[in-house]
Amino acid sequence: MSKYDIIVLGSGPGGYVTAIRASQLGFKTAVVEKESLGGVCLNWGCIPTKALLKSAQVFEYLKHAEDYGLKVKEAEHDFDAVVKRSRGVADGMSNGVKFLMKKNKIDVIEGYGKVKPGKKVDVDGKEYSADHIIIATGARSRELPSLPQDGKKVIGYRQAMTLDKQPKKMIVVGSGAIGVEFAYFYNSMGTEVTIVEYMDKIVPVEDDEVSKQLERSFKKSGIKIMTSAEVTSVDTSGDGVKATVKTKKGEEVLEADIVLSAVGIKSNIENIGLEDVGIAVDRDKILVNDYYQTNIPGYYAIGDVTPGQALAHVASAEGILCVEKIAGMHVEALDYGNIPGCTYCSPEVASVGLTEAKAKEQGYDIKVGKFPFSASGKASAGGNKDGFVKVIFDAKYGEWLGCHMIGAGVTDMIAEAVLGRKLETTGHEVLKAVHPHPTMSEAVMEAVADAYDEVIHL
């Protein structure tokens, strides 16, 4: 039986990052993976979807070339080539993880892993042991009883990335990050897209003003949106699919070639040995403390299988914190209130901290500032004037409570707010930090100035 200091079950952005940090700290480390290194994120999630979205963005630029004083005879797209490029990007990233495993002298054990009592892992019948076992098995597309996925006419995100042919009509159920990203991609490629959202607004976790702006932008681009609506059944017996949608006004039947179910994710905790070991779970989440220790000594869990936000960067941060604690380092518990969320449709959406509604709900006396990209020189020059930056401060102490952005490139800008909040910066300190001109990022400074009645360009 092979013996390790640490075995990580799963090689997604939680698992492989955890393994690398463990190796850096001197632990003899192995990672178990049943499919491709990099997990869903690199192979079927974060990375290949961004490749698809980039193709859509470039195609939209070509279609609007005249807006930039350029002439393109006719913009055309090759759907198969777009998908092929996306897969190539994913393969390249997975090979990059393979290189990192070799570089850091981490053993990759290929196969289906299960945890066993006595700090052991079974991989397709072969046993391995470790002083510490970290579960990082991630998640998959969640299925609703009223929307069973057949992989052909009712699909999840994985099939949405590799369709044989582009559908003429698509219904997207759910308007979280996955739903709106695919809605944008397929609409840009020429598919007629309808979004059906159960809540009363799209991207429901975002600030109300951000949701309204995205809805306006999507409708302007031709996407149909139904909020406060629920798909109660689907009929796949014909050539396409018929979805019965319950709304406040009654029932409506929508017809399409394909329905994409984007109603969230389900943690991969079944059939990995949790019951045999006695690891405590609550519904589909493994219960852990601030350092990702389960109730059984020597067993840990990070990422989508735990109660924190199901985001790649969260899983990575949790894994690093977990192994540093194992190594005896002084670590602070992760601040889940300062985790940025990013959605990569166009316009992009990024946020961190409290929404305006949440801040009021928690009793804060607040200052709110907002700067529209329509007043930004860089946005005007780039032809990307949709959106804004919104900031929320505690009026009493100047604490930066929240930052919400919608517009071109905002997923690259949100880190300023994350770092500022981490360092407990105040609004006045942001104002005195000189921002470069012309940039999209100076909209952050302008929004803060608006909150303190010092805005120049409005």
C-alpha cells in the first residue's frame, strides 16, 4: 500500500491548487482524478465557457465594425470551429495542470476514488493511505424533477458547450451566472433565446440596479426574459421541445429546439465513502469547521462539497488555508463576506460585499455612489457605454460595505474593491488614490466621489 502525507480526492481548482500548496510545504502528496486534470472548471466550466464567450464577443465586434469606422463585407461564424477552439483552450489548460503536477512532484492517481476508514483511499480496488485526506470532488449540474435532463433536448452546461449543431431556438431555465453566460453566447451566435427565471429578477443574487441594467442590455440584444416564472413540465416527444411555463398571468407553452437547465449545481458527495467513514453531512454538503476539518480526524473537505460559495477561487483559497493549517502555520478563517462574484456575459457583472438592500436590512446608515460608463471617456472610445459602478459605504465609519459593477471588463476591476475591503480602506482613502485616465477603472474612484458629493464628471 502506497503511503502519503496528503491525498487529495479531485483535481479541480480546489484539488490541484491544494495539492500544489501541500507539496510546497514539504508534504508527500497525491491527487486522485477519475477524468481530466483540472476538473469541471478547466475542462467543462470556467475556462472553456470564457473561450466561447470571447468568440461571441469578437463576432459582435465584427457585426458592428461600422461603428468603429471599419468595413466588413459580412460577418459569418462557424459554430463547429467556435466549439473546437473552446475545447482546444480547455485541453491546453488541462495539460498545464499536468505539467504543474510533475513540476511539484505530485503523484496523479487515475481512477474513481472513495474514502475509507483508517485514513485510506480506495481507487478502483487499489488502496492508498495518508495522514490527511482532503475531499475536493466538486459538483455537477442540478436537475429539477420537472426538468429531467436527457442530454439531447433538455441539457446541462456540459452538453451546452459541445452541441453538434447550433439550435435555432433555446430556452434557458435559470439566470444565475451559468444561465446568462450561455444566453449571451447563443444569442450572439444567432439563436433565439428565452430566459425563464423563478425569482422576480435575473441574476437574483446581484444588486437590484445591476439586475435591471442587465435585463435592459439583454432585451436590447434580442433576448426574451420571463421573470417570476417556472417551468412546470417539458414535452420532448416531437421534433423539438415544448416547455410549459407557469407565470403570474397563467400558463404559457414555449417551443424550442433545446432547453438548457441552469438551475444551479449538486455536490458530488454520493458513492465516495462518506457513510463508511462516518463523515457528517447536511443535505448535500459536508460539514466542516473554519479550517475544513470534518467531524472525523484526518479527513477534510473543501470547495463545492462544503457550505461556502461554489466558486473556483473559493475552492482554491479553502484548499490553501486547509493545508497551511495542517502544516501548523498561523492562518485566519476565510472571510466569506469578501468573496467576489463574477459573471462573464456582455456586459459583464462583478460584485463584492453587501448590496444596497442588504446594507439597509442590516441597519447601516449608508452613503451610495454611482458612476455610469456613459460618462467614461474610455468606455465611449471603446464603444462599451452600457453599465456603471456602484459603491456602498457606512456613513458613520466610512467602511466600504459593497461594490457592484456592470459593464465591459468589470470582472478584472472588482479586485480593487476586494483588496480595499480586506485592508479596511475608507472612501476618502480611495478618493486620494490616483486612478489612471482614461481607464474603465477610474469609474470606481468617480463612484466613490459621488457617494461623498465630490464627483467631477457627472
